[in-house]
Amino acid sequence: MKANRLYFIDAVRAFAILMMLQGHFVDTLLNPIYRDDSYTAYTVWSYFRGITAPTFFTISGLVFLYLLLKAHAKGSDKQRLRKGATRGVMLIGIGYALRIPFFSWLKGDFDTYFLVIDVLQCIGLSLLMLIGLYLLCRRNSTILSILLFIIGCVIFVTEPLYRTLTLENVPLVFANYLSKSNGSVFTILPWFGYVAFGGFLATLFFKYSQRKYFKQITVSAFFVLSILLLFYSTQILQQLFRITNIELFERAANYNYLFLRLGNVLLYFAFFYFLERFMKQSIVTRIGETTLNIYVVHFIIIYGSFTGIGLKHFYYKSLEPWEAVFGALAFIVAVCIIVFHIGKTNAFIYKYLRKLLHLIKPIDKNTKETDEEF
């Protein structure tokens, strides 16, 4: 089966990574007196910033499983599985490394803060979990598709059950993947739910993308589903409570941010998929192909990874709104310039990492590694 590259994914990732850059810059450096919902600009900014992470997780599941299904159709999924496992472990390792205070350790000052879980560890573990589900169901993609959809729904609906999970008697290195009580920014629940929905979409794209009018139907479906999730998902959960008398549905409806964010993500997908033909081989796709490098560089500059010296340590919560806006724009440009002209490419990282681990044969020099999961 022939399956074309999904260029709109790079556009979505580019938009999400740029939103993340400005989001982290403003959130870290803006003076707290302006963090007030009475300011319309701040309210709008805060709302759209909240869509960035769901977009990344959904895209990660879509890209990873779509490539895996393509490889399976070609009979080369073993190599893709090895690459995916390497990718997952690498993301987890980088996530921890970015928070290691090397200078503090050299002084003999140790703490457990570097064990908190952020987006990279969460996505890395999610990819490993997707591999497990794929191996369990690869003989029947329909079962895999249904299973991923059910997992996504169950994780979202049961969010009230693990929202305040503490796990005091579980070792910290494991507890942080499930509980935010120790400072973790992201946890595998509920975020794997978005990855599962992304994987579900991947099965549909792979199975039906060659059919006539697929793009038109998919764009329309994304738009309709986004409207349903944004305006009616809460009512649907409330109706399920009335029908089943299961309290969990009511609790989920009373704090229904997960399905709402999924609606936002699908709206992004509809917009960028509709405009896909304008984004091939553009600066947008270049940005979307280097999201991991951009993430690492921005993290070092803002939070001072490795050195302990970053923008946060000089301007933490001190900027006026106009300074934050222009500073964020300059920060985005600076990070992109560093990544494009100074930073190493993902292909370089992959090539030598895989040589080191002896997992698969070295990649062909003529092969361009752009199908990244983050």
C-alpha cells in the first residue's frame, strides 16, 4: 500500500513548538501582576498556551504509529520498532539530563528535583507503550484502532480518579510518572490519552488516505468533531451520568478540560490539513522537522540546563507586557537561528547514537531523517 507523507503534521508541529517557545518565555518572565484573567490579552494567551501540550502528544502518537504501519506494510517494521525504542529511551534520557544541576552536584549539593517528569520523558514512555500495544495487535490493525480509541476515552473519563494521586510509598523515580505531588509537570495519565487518540488517527490515515476525497472528508470530520467536543462533550458526559447513574461521568463533566483540548487539537488539524499544499518545503516544515533540537536549545537558554544560568535567573517574573511580547519574538528568532545554523541535526544524533548502541545498521547518508515523533 502506498502511503504519502503527511506534510500538514510538520506545520502543526511547527505551530505548536513556536507556541511553546513564546509560552515558556512569557510564563517564566512576565511580572505576576499582569497574570490576571481580567486582562483579555492574558486570558486569550493563557487559553491558547494550554493547547500546545495536547497538540504535541496527539501528533506524537499519530506520527509514530503511522510510520510504524507504513514499515509493517513494507515488511520492515523490526527496524522501525528498534528506531522507535531508541527514540523513546533517548527522549527519557534527554528529559532527565536537562534538569541535572551539574554545578550543584560538583559542590556536593544533591536533591531529587531532577527526577521530576516533563514532556520529553512522558512522550518517550508513551512511544514505548505504543510499541507494546502495536506488538500486541499488529496482526489486526482494526483491533489496534479500536483499542487505542477505548484507551483514550477511558483515560479521559477516569481523570478524577487519579487527579490528586500521591503514591507516597512508591519509589520517587516511578511515582513521578503518575503523580504531580513531587513537582512533575506532566504525568503519563492523562497525557497518554492524547497519544492514544493520535495513534487512533494514524490507523485511519494509513488505512483510508489513498481513497478518493479522503482529504476533503477528513478536514470536514476534524472540524465537525472539534465543534462537538468543544460545545457538547460536557453535555454528553452529563447525559451519560443521567442514563447510567455512574458518578464518574458527572465528575468528569464538571472538570472537562481533556475533551475540550482534544477539540482544539482537531481544529488545528483541520486548519493545517486544509492548507497543506501551501506548506510543502517551506520554513514551516523545516521548523516542524527540528522540534526536538528546538526544545533542547530553548530549555537551556530559559532554564539554564547544565550550567544553572539562564534567562530565568536574570529576569524571572520581572518583564512588563510589552517587554515580554517583543522578547518572546526575539527569543523565537534566536532559537531557530541557533538550531538551523549552529545546532546539530537530529540525523546526526540518530546516526551516532545508533552506532553506539549497535541497534541497527548506520543510516544511509542519502536518507534524510525528518519523521520525528517530537
